Amino acid sequence: MKVMYHSLRARPLSLLTLALCLSGCAVGPDYQPPEAQTPARYRDLPSQAASRPLAAATSPLWWQSFNDAQLNSLIERAIAGNLSLQQAVLRIAGAREQLSQARGAFFPSINGTAQVTRQQLGLKGVLASSGASNQLDGDIADQLGSLTQPVNLYQGSFDASWELDLWGKVRRQVEVTQAQQQAAIEQRNDALVSLEAEVARAYLQLRGAQATIQALQQQIEVAQQTQELTRSQQRNGLAPLTDVENARAQLASLRAQLPQYQSQARQAMNGLAVLLGQMPGTLNNELSATRPLPALPPQVPVGIPSTLARRRPDIRQAEATLHAQTASIGVSVAQLFPSLSLTGQFGVRNTDISYLDEWSSHFYSYGPSLSIPIFQGGRLVSSVRLARAQQASAALDYRQTVLTALQDVENALVSYRADQQRVTQLDETTGALQRAFDLASDSYRQGLSTFIEVLDAQRQLAQAQQQSTQARMQSTLDLVALYKALGGGWEMYQQVDLPQFRVFGPATEVR
């Protein structure tokens, strides 16, 4: 009998040991980071350029290469105050709480209950229907009669349940939420890169519009001088009235172009204010003073394609999504296997509340519970197939994201090289037209040429100066697009202060 007793005690211990051993495994494929297929170097690195891209390590603070203190200040303030970026940070906070929820499945759940009920057991009807009430003597019948009256039942208990993670379903779910949290972090990093590029773009557009306004104002001053010269010659009988009217028309044409660029400058200032999380017009006093376009840096480090996958947040986000989808396969596979839970209950119950502290009022239950999926109508198998299809789709999305990133960089390099060449050619054109205008003006003063030649030279010079300014601004915008395509700018801002929400209080209250 001792041998049998010890074997009966050892059997639950063996089952528990087996369950703990099984809990060390996790079904489903283990995640393997993908290898991004990239070329050895970028194809459109120019050999000769005023601002030359080089295959060197990129700077995380790329906007500082413009050497503009105001631009640096605007970007720092935008990082601190942009509302869209704060929304991305809140998504990280939400992913963090989802991870905490997933980890909570590792532990038992314990609930306490307390209740008071008034019950009518209906024993009198049962005894009467069975004929037993006629066979009971008087004392027993009186005692049973008291039980047939309504009673108050007081009960308090604790319920506990713990599902053992035999097949790694909980661990795979934690792995899923960890990857989703990483994807939320990379989404915030991508929003940060876009924000930095948008601030730089709006600022450069503002300076470009101001430079164009300044060039137009200089042309207006020259046109006013030409108009005064023509009036003087007309009063002296050296020029017809037609020349005066043509000079006035040329001056009006130049003035008519000013509102367009003034509107662009004001809209750029409004855009910058919103990017900083402020009301439109807040930065007008700060930015209204005309400043020149920042000069392009002599060298632009762009790195090599093999490092692009670690630098672009969208690629990193696609990789985290692939990780999450891979772990989801393990979650769906684990649902095909039995689940073992340990449950228990302990409480007290009595019709008299004063007797609840008596040991005789207690009750309890405990034991294992095994659930085996037998027939689910194909739902569990379909969930596995769906998870595998989603994982394959995420793998293709990762590859497509890498290709798109390479395309963005190559296109930005092409545009940057082409616009620099255009700036050089327009500068030569502007210089030649300036000399042609000066010669035409001198010849007109000396009576050696017609006023039409002066007006034509002035018109061509004004157009060339505007085109040169616009091309110079476009070159700086191309550089911003190149830096954005390279994905840098988030490395120095990885530490994020996540908000703490109050459990009780208004829904928007954060501490």
C-alpha cells in the first residue's frame, strides 16, 4: 500500500514536470532577419560637381551642413512641439501597454467575489412530489420545514486560474507585441525624418521666395531709372512718347510679379508655424527679415547602399512588421494543440453572516483542466494558413520598401546633379545678359540703339535672374530630398519620454 501511495503522489508531480518541460518550447518558425539585396555603390554619384556627394558616412544632424543657425533652431523647436510627432509618440505608448498586457498572460489571474443572495430552495415541493414528506417523523419534518423557507446566503470567495504556456503561445504573442512596439518606434522615427525635411523645405522655400523678391525689387529700381531716362529724353525731343509708355509697361510687368512671391513667403511662414505646433502667423516677426539662401556644402556624404536598410526608418518598420507576422504563425499553430490550465477556488458560505469566520463554512476546489481542440470547422487550420500568407506578404513588402528606398536615393542624386548643372549654366546666362543690358543702356543714352533693344535686354535679364534664383533654391530642396531619402536624422533622438496616463480621471489627462 505504501508503494501505491507514493506512486499516486508521484504521478501529478510527473505530469507537472512534463508540463514545465513542454513550456520551454515554442511552436512556429523562429524569426530570421532578412538580408537586403543592395548594390555595392550608388550609380549616380557625380565625379565633378560644386557640391559633390561622396560615399562616406552620413551625419545624423544633416541640416547643420547648411550653416544656418535659424534653420537649426526651427528644426529643434519643431521636434519639441510638432503635434503629428506627438501622436506618433502616443502610438509608442499604446504599443508599450499592449506589450504589458501580453506579458500578463504569463501569470495566474486571481479574482475575488462577494455576494448576498436570497434563495428559495424548493425542498418542500421535492419532498412532497416524491412522497417522502409523509414518511418523516415529526422532529425531522419540522427541521426540514425550516429549510423550505427563503434564506439569505452570504458568500465570499477567491478564484484563480493559470494556463500553462505549453506550446509557447504566450511567448509568441509577447514576441508579436514586442515587434509591433518596434514598428511603432520606427514609425515615429520616420515621422521625425519627414518633419525635419518638411521644416527645411519650408524654410528654404521662404528664403528662395525672399531672394526672388529681392531680385525683382532690384529690377524694378533699374526699370524706374530707365523710365526716368526715357522721360528726360522725350522731354528733350530725343525719344518718342512710345518709348515712355513701353518703359512704364515694363515697370508695371515687374511689379505685377511681386504679389506671387510675397504670397509664397507668407504661406511658407504659416507652414513653419504649424510644423512647430503654433498658430499661423506666429513666426512672421522672426522670419520676415530677408536672408540669403543657404549655400550648398562642398561635400555631401551619402554612405553606401548596404547601410541604407539600417538608416531608413520605413525599412526598419517593414522589418519589424515582418518579425511580428512571423511570430503570429507560432500563435496560430499553438491553438492547434491542447491547453492545460490550473484552476482553484476557496471561499466561505453561510446563511448567517456571523458564521462566515467559522472554518466549517469554508469550501474549496482545485485541479487541472485540459482542453483539446477536436472540431472547429477548419477555423484553426485556416488561421495558420492566413498567418503564413500574411508573413509572406510582409516579406514582399520589406523587399519592395528596400527597392523604393534605393529608387528614392538614386532619383535624388540625379535631380541634385542636374539642378547644380542648371544653376551653373543660368549663372553664365545671367552674367552675359547683364553685360548685354549694360551695353544696350549705354548705346541708348548715346543714341546708338533703339529703346526696344534696351527693353528686350532688360526683360531677358529679369527672367534669367528669376530662373537662376529658382534653380538655386531647387538645388537646396534637392539636397533636402536626398537627405530624407537617406533616412538620417533620427539617430540623436532615440530617447523618447513616453506619457503616463492616469488610470482614473479625464480621458485626455496625462502625467
